[in-house]
Amino acid sequence: MRLACLALALSLAACTEDPVDPPAGAVGLNDVSVLFPLPPTIDEPAQLSLASAGKGGPLLTEARFAAIPVFADNPLPERAYDRWRIVAARIDPCFPDLAVLVSNPAACRRQLRLVAQPLGADVSGVTVEDASIHLLYDLAPADFDALATAWLAVGNDQTHDPRTTLGIHPVIANEGLAGPTATTLRGLVTTYAGEGTLSQFTFVEGRGVAWEFGGMRVDGAGQNALPIHGIEDASGQVTASDTNGVFSVSPASAEARAMDPLAGEVSGGGIGGGTVTLTASADAITAALRTTLTIDDPTTLNADTVDCAACHLATRARERARTLGASSDGLPRFAIDGFDLSLGDLGSAAASPQQQRAFGYNGRVAMWNQRVINESAAVADVLANR
């Protein structure tokens, strides 16, 4: 029933019902999307790096890393190849659109996906640079089934409960990176992910008040720029905001432009001061809020039909609008039986356009957005009913 509801999805709110006790075999958000806790030191051995040996070679070869334009053009020591670590992992039975499991299952790209970020350190301990690489590995159906079975088996009642909100993996947080759960998951990553299964990767470089996104599609030993939906120039795009949080996207897709009414204006000061006010009409603001909810709905838009900047920004723009008096309460949004899809404990970061992490860390702050939560729920629901 749930898979059919996902596939047909006649409205954003078509699949809602009150939470109930999780049934036997339930799969939760943290089962399918794993955010590892930060290590005590950069050199903690219980971590995976880009150079970690996987299936057919490293998780990402140094040659592929060196060809990423946003890092090659600005080769800072803190983002050197050997500073990157795997901070998160996700499984997905049908990228980029779960509905294809019903309409054309042979076309599904069954994936293990990793998030890598460069680690640094200051007087307070390990910190994470404002940059990331999202690595996508395509698996054969039998391999994905074996991976998913073993992956879900490491969870417990807390992670299996759909009412447990997404965050740092609670079992690994308790056991530590050297504990049995993280150790098992790292072993599964290196068994199935590597140069031999890498299909594409995307990346973002943070520059304090601007973030450049892009991607590469793997083509044998080479790689080519990944087209970005709605953008003629596939080399990348920039999401910019000043320190007040007034944001813009350039070049902008139709979805990004539709969020413009939520950008607002600054009065009474320049960069670093003043007050942000939403000046668009109430109807325009409501339409923009609807756009953010559509972007965050995996049954409506996917990685091939929405650009990366809009996808990363939608949750922050909507939450920021709420703090400025424009709530999205009452508007239709993605929901699915029994799952708690709340943002959880993100604090003020939830409403900051400068927090561009979709799933990972900024400094020492764990970050996720609504799109990742919703995708995780959709995947968990499918895997619970396979």
C-alpha cells in the first residue's frame, strides 16, 4: 500500500495518518541515512577516507579529486585530499525516483551513497570545513539486496522506530566510531563502494557567504560535468547570501527564482547589520513557501528535476521565513504513515541560508535538511515493505 501511495502520490498530503506503534520489520530514518559522530581527533583510525580501499579501488581516487574544479582552482591545505573523511552514508533502492520501482524497476539505480568532508582542528577539537563531496555508487540488484539486508540488521529498536527523528546515528553515538555498529557499516561500505561502482559525484565549496555547487558523471577512467536541471551552464552554480541571510541563486533555475519572495530586503544597515524584512506580497510569499515544500517532496521532484542549490536552500528559506513571520503551517507537504519528519534539534541553524549542508557538518554542528528527512522516510518505507 505504501509503495503504491508513493508511486501514485496524487497530492502532497495523500499518505498521512496518525503515528502508531512500529510494526515488526519497521525501518527508520537512521537505518537508511547514517550520520556518523565526529571523531575525537582527525587521525582517529576508525574512519574512512577518500583513499580507503573499496570495490575496484579507492572510494574516490586522487586523480578524480584533483579534477574537481572548485577545489583545483583554490587548492587550500585544509581541503587537501588526505583531509577528507566519510561523515555520512545512505542507501537507496531506486535513485533518483522511487516511483520507478513500480513503473519500471529495471531502470532503478540501486545505490550506496557517501558524504565526505574535510576535517580540521582548533583549540576546541575536531571541526569540519564548509565543503563536501556526495559520492554515488551504483550496485547490481543482488548486491544491493545483500547490502540492504546487512545494513538494516545493525539497527536496534530505536533506529527501527519511524518516530525516531533523523540525526547523528544514536547507536554509533553510544558505541563510538570503533564500536561494532560503525565497524560493520564501514566494512559494508568498502565491500560495495569504490572505483569499480562509482557512477557520479557532486560537490559544494563554501566561501563564507557563497557556495558553489557542481557534479561529475563517471565515464570509464574519465569524468564529465554533470548537467544541472534548469541551468544551461553545467559547470556549476553559486548560492550567495550576506551575513544577514539575504540569499540569491545564480544562475537561477525556475525553482530557485520561485523562492525569491523569501529572500527579503535589509534595512537600517549593510552587510553584517540591519534588519531583514519580507517585502513581497502575501500571495507571493505563500507561493514561494509552496515551492519550498514541493522541492522538499521526493515524490514530486528528484535529483534530475530540481537543481542542487534550490534543493539545499529550500528548507532554510522556509524556516527563515517562519522566523520573519511567514509560516508554512497549513500548506500541503510530504508526509508518510507513522514517520516523525520534524527537523529535530537544529536550533537557529535550521533557519540560516548560510547552513548549506543537506546531511553532514558545518564546523562542529550536525546538519540535515527536510529533503533528506523526507527521502529517508520514503526509502525506509519501501525497504520495510519489500
